[in-house]
Amino acid sequence: MAAPYDQAQALFDDGRYAEAARLATIAGDSKGLALAARCWLAAAAYTLDGAEKSQALVAGEQAARAALAKNPDNIEALLHLVIALGYKSRDRGYIKAHFAGYGKEAGKLIDRALRLDRDNAWARAVKAGWHAEIVAAAGGLLAKILYGASRREADLNFEAAIGADPDNPVFRIEYAKALLRIGGRRATAKARHELETGLSLPATGAFEKRALAEAGELLAAANKGNRRQIVNTVRRLSPFARIPRSPRKLSR
């Protein structure tokens, strides 16, 4: 009989995230708790609604912190805690998140993960997302002043993640989301390229299949060229993001 961790991984691959999270927790060690964090966050992002959605986000953060309490060097747990903090920032609003210190805590967690493994593709992708999220929320100047975040670092780290794992469609699709939020012809053209390349890659499980479905929607919006539709599509496909009342270029 397969161990709880292996069973949980199989459930995750099948898209049964909440079930997988409960089973991964049974393993009890740092590895199992990190997987539980991943599963709870995926459930919060993609399969649950209302109170259950919020509860899953809390459970994901708690599982990541519990995993790190057992092993502070668990890179997966570090990265999932960053993702949990990012979701909380979107959900509560960026001003509240700033004063709560979520962005700075997330930055320190990413730096720790990269000190442990500077070539880790997921760590590079999460770092890229951190830069892109802050620039989009605060604008280039404030992002630089408050966090040292920049569009250039987002680009460099997305490219590093893709270079380390070129067959992973998720990195390309998340890069495209960041580019489409920025706006402008060059960014949109680059986003189209990443989406088209991502759609040519195989999916290895439910998580990647969902990402590819999102890529199709994003590409359709990008091809139409309507800024309002692009922004709203990106926000709708970004977990816990709020749909803006009117589109705007978030950064140049």
C-alpha cells in the first residue's frame, strides 16, 4: 500500500486538492506538511469558494509554517509560504498587506530559498512573481523604494526559471500574466509568444492542464487587443485578485 505522501501526490496530480491536503498532513514530517501546504493553496486558488476558500488559504499558510518549524531549510515550504502571503496580500488589499509586512517577509523567504539552491527553477519563478506583483501593485518607483522590486528583476528571474525548466508551461503562463498586466505593445507581444510556447507543451497533471486552459483564455484576450478585457481576464485568472473598475497600465 502506498504511503500517505505518495497517495497525496497522486490525488494532487488528479486535481483532488483538498483530499490530497488532508492525506499529506497525515505524514506529519516536513515533506508531508509542505505538500499539504501546496495542496491547500491549490484548493484555495482553484476549487473552493466562499468560507472554504478562505479556510484553505489559512490551512495552507499554517501547513507551510509547520513544515518550516520541523525543517527551516525545506525549500518547497519556503516557497509555499511566499505564495500564501501573496494570496493574503491580494485578498486583504495591498495597503493593508504592506503595513502587515507580508511583502518584506516574503522577500526574505525567497532569499533564503535561493541561498539554499540558487538554481532552483521554482524559486526563480516565485522571485519573479514577487517582483512583478509589487511593481504592478505599487508602480515602478514605489516598488523600488519600498522593496527593491523592479520589472527588470521580474524579467530576469522569469527567464532564469524558464531556462532551468523550459518544458514547464506554468512558468511561461505566469510570465505572460505579468507582461499582460504591465501592458504596452512589446510586453503584449512577448506575452503572446510565451502563451503560444506554453500551449505547445504537454501537461503532466491537473495543475498544468488548468494552466494551459488559462493560457488559451489569455491568448484569446491578448489577440483581441482590448485593454479592459486583457486586464479583467488576467485578474480573473489570478487567485484572490480583485477585478478593477477600469483598466490602467500598472507599470511601464
